[in-house]
Amino acid sequence: MDDLEKAILISFDESGAVDSALKAQAVGYCRQIKETPSICSICIERLCFSKLVQVQFWCLQCLHEVLRVRYSSMGVEEKSFIRKSVFSLACYESIDDKNLVRVLDGPAFIKNKLAQVMVTLIYFEYPMIWPSVFVDFLSNLSKGVIVIDMFCRVLNALDEEVISLDYPRSQEEVAIAGQIKDAMRQQCISQVVRAWYDILLMYRNSDPDLCCSVLDSMRRYVSWIDIGLIANDAFVGLLFELMLVSGFPCQLRGAAAGSIHAVAAKRMDPKAKLTLLQSLQIRKVFGLVAEDNDIELVSSVASLLTGYSTEVLECLKRLNSEDGKAVPTELLNEVLPSVFYVMQNCEIDETFSIVQFLSGYVGTLKSLVPLTETQSLHVGQILEVIRSQIRFDPAYRNNLDVLDKLGKEEEDRMTEFRKDLFVLLRSVGRVAPDATQIFIRNSLASAVASNVDVDVEEIEAALSLLYAFGESLNDETMKTGNGLLGELIPMLLSTKFPCHNNRLVALIYLETVTRYMKFFQENTQYIPLVLSAFLDERGIHHPNSNVSRRASYLFMRIVKLLKAKLVPYIETILQFLNSSLDMFIQSLQDTVAQFTTIYAASKELSGCEDGSHIFEAIGLLIGMEDVPLEKQSEYLTALLTPLCQQVEAMLLNAKAQNPEESPEKIRNIQQIIMAINALSKGFSERLVTASRPAIGLMFKQTLDVLLRILIIYPKLEPLRCKVTSFIHRMVDILGSSVFPYLPKALEQLLAESEPKELAGFLLLLNQLICKFNTGVGDILEEVYPAIASRVFNILPRDAFPTGPGSNTEEIRELQELQRTFYTFLHVIATHDLSSVFLASKSRAYLDQMMQLILHASCNHKDILVRKACVQIFIRLIKDWCASPYGEEKVPGFRSFVVEAFATNCCLYSVLDKSFEFRDANTLVLFGEIVLAQKVMFEKFGNDFLVHFLSKSFQSAHCPRDLAEQYCQKLQGNDIKALKSFYQSLIENLRRQQNGSLVFR
């Protein structure tokens, strides 16, 4: 063993026993040898003498890489030497008399690598330099199995590396592949096919593995060779014999099925294709799917049947005459029963392909209404297939019910798997609505008649069919209940399944009732049944907390939809809910267990199912003006009073406890706030403040209680967030009557706020400003200095860090605070409140604010932030600058705008090439920048114009004629013309200056 072989062995070592430094040295040595001019000779010599597979693999890999990279620079003699040597290796011949090792005696991966080297030579040399490669190879097949096997490997590698379009190819590679195929068609492909036939005939009994290799090669080449070479009585007969005779191994039979599938999939004219498909006599294989138990063989046959059916269907679509459609229709009628059988009785990998085929078949039936008896039968069978496929596996029943990890995985898998099947169901529903409804009715009736617990999956599937069918119905059909819907929905509502305790059944039952809610809008006589379904043990009182929580959410949606129609039933609903509400109010921990414990413990539950929706539903019901004031007050008092009492009791004892020692108490307070918040969503501002102020008083008292939480727990972020959310709601419904509570609340929220909370605080102020405009001026003047001080101390003076390690939670919170602060400043400026910035306590922060929005207007990565900052400047200019020669309201502001904002934002920032005019948002920003110039000219007159032309334009080397045109456009009244001209001016300056001016 020489140094090279040792180095190769060390570099391939994966045992960990070799020192890393030694391994690195070995790799370096191998890389050095690879760079020597004689590397090809070195590799071929090693292949003749070394029995070490690592050395053989390295040499073949090296040859492959060198040929790909250096082939064009090699000499004629070197190419000839490599060609002859590699071909000798592939044909099991000696390169010279001293050749002691045959590569073909090695393992499969060595032979595959040799095939790859052969294909690289074919790529560069066939047909111009080495036209006889395939003919020469064919003449060596008589040497037996080992050379035939290598020939198949070369053909397969040629398909994978060069010909197949399943892999991305360059235009040059596609052109070379075309040349190779053309040459093979003219020169040798008929001989190759004849060799395939002879090999199959000779080795079918003695070497099935070799025959499988031949069939695999043939399957790859059928798509581009003359189909007549394969599609003849002799060859097709042999293929069917290999597939049908039970004495052959299943792998060989499956490979034969794959080859017939390739023949059926050959791209052809539809008439010729139809003749080919008829000649295959596919009916011979129908029995295989029922008789054979080998999964792989059945899967191969299923793939053949699906492919054949798809091709027949394509012929049916492409043939226009009725006579032309008769034959494919007949062929489909012949093959479809086997396709249906496969879907319902066999575990295969072809389900997706079959569903796609069935979807295509149903699509062709749309133009054939009314359906024939046979087609109607097929529709019924398709529906049976859908029902059988959407059923859950009973083996996972317990996992799905408790929803453990395995159950969650199975539910997710089935949800994805069902999507195409439900699309197919809706298509069938459109083609044959009556048949579909009858099928679903019978499925549901069968489920209703079930009196045992073992039919969980059958019942869930029946309900899922009804649910999915609802998606294909238009609003009018849904409302009127045409067809069998008038029978199906009442049957659904009046049913309590024996397995209703099962989570899946209970959930799909509730979802299905919700799906058909528009039916109940017109058929109000069923509302009591709907309410029972959601309020008894099938829904909110279901023993499974996941189901009861989902029921609460769905019930809230129902209340929103049927709102006014539910007024007569409010007493009944509250009686149904009484036990749940009593539990919540009197024993909050029990109710938290029912409605919220899983929510608190699990991050997987969606926000729409946090348990508070039952309170939102009640709020929607009792918050209607149709409810008498006395009743409304009674209901609301019954809910709010005990909840507030619980909060007060917990707050009284809180000072004696460490909050960290009572997480359950904190969670309970959170839940109460969420419940009251949800309850308030049913009440409008008009009702609470104008028509029934007594109701408003009750909410004010509640707000007063909940604001105490901020005093007792000033640093608990979850509670502060919940209280802030409640204040948002009270602003919505109490209107200006909330003002007396705001100073105290805002003071507490601002006192201990972290960046995330401060951003939330600014959102609350934005809401107040947008709702009350200048009405909150006094409040803003009080809080703005504290906000500005906190923000300017928290935010970094320079840009946020970028690169590795910069995307931390802390940085993201600061970035969000910065964006929210810009929005806050924008809201103030655009709601006639810019005087807040000039208040005595706020003036100290004016310069910092100006520098901040100037920098953002020029450089911020978010274009929308830049636009907002430009709009702030526009509004401040209008507010603070009366006329070109008027007195300065804010000393220094005019010069700052003209010298800093106009130059840096309106010119330099847009000159930078990062300012992309092709981006829609950037164009909007550009429009605001142009508008700012127009406003500056109107307010500052020649002061702006002279400075902008003499200083800014001059520094950008703007030609005099363009500057003069700019003056004309600016002084005109056409803002669109100004914008268009200014864009062309900027682009002109960019070309001239090459974008070298960047604001610093």
C-alpha cells in the first residue's frame, strides 16, 4: 500500500479513531495528487491493481470530476487512453496483461460510479467522437450477467445525468441530450430494444433481479423512442406474461407493470394513443388487485391502472366527435370498477394520483348532465371511495380522543390528506347534487341508527361529509333548504349519538351545525334545537374541555349571526348557562379548569378559544336594545357584581402575599378581566352613554375596581396588559365619560412600563387621539413629556445593530417601540395636536424629536415609516409657519426645515440608488416628498427656493436648465407634472453623479 492509498483510507475514515490533524493532512495530500497533470493515468492504474473499495471509489470520483472540469483542455491521446480504459473496465476486460482487479466485481456503488464516468464520456463524445459506444457495448453483452447489469447501469445513469427532464438542465445540456437521443434513435435504439427483449426472455426464470434492471431501464426510455419497438404483440405479450404469471417474484411482476404504465403514458396524438391503449388489453390485470396480497405488487398495478385511466380520460377530453368519445368512455367504464376497488380495499401509495384522476373524471361529467345510468353508478362509487378514505383509523381512537402527541400527528395528517377528497366531494356535489345529498342522508341515517360505541369513525366520517358538502352550496340553497337539506339538518339537530362523548365526533357535530347557520336564519323554528345542541352536554357542557371551549366560541358566532332572532330565548339560554356561570363566579378555580386551565397551560390553543367567548355571547345577547332596561340591568348586575367582588377580595389580601407565590390568583384575575372584557363587546357606545346611562355607570364602577389592579400589582406585565385591553374597550363604549379615569390609569401604566408595555401604552393613546381628537389635548400635554423622556432614553441614538446575534427579543421589542412611537407622533401631528410638542414641559424634547424624524425620513428601512415622518414634517410646516414673511411661531424651525429636511430628505435621500422608483410604496413616499417641497414653497417662498437651488441643487451638480425647469414646475399648480419632472431630474442626476451623494 503506497502513500496515496493510505491517504485515501485515512480521509474516508469515519470511525473517529484517526487523529483529526492526520486526517486533514491526508485530505490535503489527496487534493494535491488530484491537481497533478497525470491524475487520470494514476487513477486508472489504481483501478487495475487496488482491491480497496475506498481507493476504487476515490479514483472513479476523481476521474468523473476531472473529465467534467478539464475535458476540453485534454489532449487527443489522453482522451483516447481514458476512453479505452474506462470502456474496458465497464466491459469486464483487462486494460493490459498486468490487470489483476476487475471493478465490476466490486459493490453496487462502485459500479454506479463507473457508470457515471462512462456517461460523462458519452456526454462529451457521442456521437461525434465516439459514435460506436452503444454498438460496442451491445456486442459485449454476450459475456453474461455482469456486463448486462453494467449496461443497464450506464443507461440509467445516462437518463438521470443527461436526458431526464425531472432534473433542472441548462439550455446547453438540453441541446446535448437532444443530440444524443437523435443519434441513438438513428443508430442503435432498435438494437438496444432487441437486447432488452432477448435478455428478459433468457433470464426471466433464472435471474429476476437482472430482468428488473432491464425493465427499469426500458421504463425510462419508452417516453422518447419509437413506441412501435415496444408496443407490439411479442414485447407486450412478454410484459403481460411477466406481470400475470404468479410464479414470478413480485418485484419482477411490479417492474413489468411499471413498464406497461410507461407505454400507456407515451405522449401521442389522441387517436393513435387510443389505439395503443386498446391494444394493451388492460382488463387482463384487473384480477391482480383482488387476488394478490403483496403490497408492492398491488401498488404497482394500482399505479398502472391509475396511469392508464388518466391517459384514457385525456383522450376523452381531446377527442371532439361523439363517435370518438365512445371508445374512451367504454374503456373508462371497463377500468373504473378496479380503480374503485383499489381505493377502498388496498393500502397503496397512489391515493393522491387516483383522487386527481377522479377529480378529472368528475370534471368531464359536468358537460354530460343528465348522467347515464353507468355514470350515476360511478358517482355513487366515488362517494363510497371518499367516505372510506376520510375515515380515521380505529387504532388511533384513544390517542385522538385525549389528543396526545400521536393523536395530534394523526389528526394533522388526516386533515391534510382529506383536503383533496373534500374538493372531490364538492365537485361531485355540483355535478350530481341530488345523488350526493341522498348519499350523505343515507350515511347520516346509518350513523343515527347506530346504537353502539364502535362506530365512532363511521359517524365522524358521515358528519364530515355533511360538513364538507355545505361548502358547495350557495347562500340561497342554504337558506331555503332545498332538496334533502330540509330533512338532513333537523335529523342532525335532533340526534344525540351514543359516542357523542368522543372528542372528534363532538367537534365535527358542532362545526357542522355552525356550517348550516344560514339555514336557521330562514327556518327559525329550529332555533330551539340549535340552542340545545350548543348548550347541553353536546356542546358547552361537554365533559371534554376542548369541546366545551370550542362550543363556546362557535356559540358566540351563532349569536352574532342570529342576534335579533334570539331575543325570545334569552331567559332559556341563561338558564342553560346558569350552572357554568355560577361555577365561574362562585368557584373561579373550577371554572378556570373548565374554560381556561388548558388555555393557560398550552400555547397551542388559538386565541379564539380562550374560554371567554361564552361571556362575549352573553354580552351580545343582553346588550341588545330589544332587551328591556330592567332585565338588562338585572342580567349585567348578576354577572359583574360577583366578578368585581372576587377581584376586590383578591386585591385586599394581595399585599400580604408575594405575587410570585400565588400564580393561580394572578391567572384568576386575568380570566375575570378577560371575561368582563368579552362581556362588554355586546354593548354599544350609544346604548351605554345615551339611551341607558345606568348601564354605563355599571361599567364605570367595574373600571374603577379593575384600575386598582395597577396599584396593587404595578410590575406584573400580564395583568397590566389585560387592564390596558379593558381600558381600550371602555374607551370604545364609554366615550368621553371615560376621561375622569384616564389620568390615574395612564400614570400607573406609564410608571413601570418596559419597551413592550410602552408600545402598548402608545397604542392606547393613539386610540384616544383618533376617537376624541383635540379633546385629549390636556391629557396629552401631561403625559407627552414623560413618554418622550422614556423613549429617548430607551431607544439607541444610532441605528439598531445588524448581523449575527442582533435579532434578539430585546432588539425586536425596541424596534417595535420605535415604529409605534413614529406612529404616535404622526397621529398627534395629523389630529390638530401639534401644539402638544410646543407646551412648556414638552419643548425640552423638541430638538430630539426633530432629529429623530429627520433621520427616519431619510434612512429608515421601512418605507412606510419614512412616509409617516415626511407627513409629520408637512403637517408641522402647515401648523407652525403662517406665511413666507410672517412671524416665526417656533424659532429656528423654518431654517431647520429648509437647510436640513429639504436638502437631506427631499434631495440626498432620493438620489441614493437604494431609493427604488419601481417599488409601489417608495413611489408613494416620493409623492409625499414632492408635496413637502410644494408646501415649503407656499410657506417659505423664495427663502426655500433660493437655498434649495443655490445650495442643495448646486452640491448635486444640477444643470442650470433643469434647475430653471424645476422652478417653473414648482410655481405651477400641477402637482402630478411636478412629481413626474422631479423623478426624471433625480434619475438624470443619478446618472451624472453615479449616486454618490448619501445623507450621513
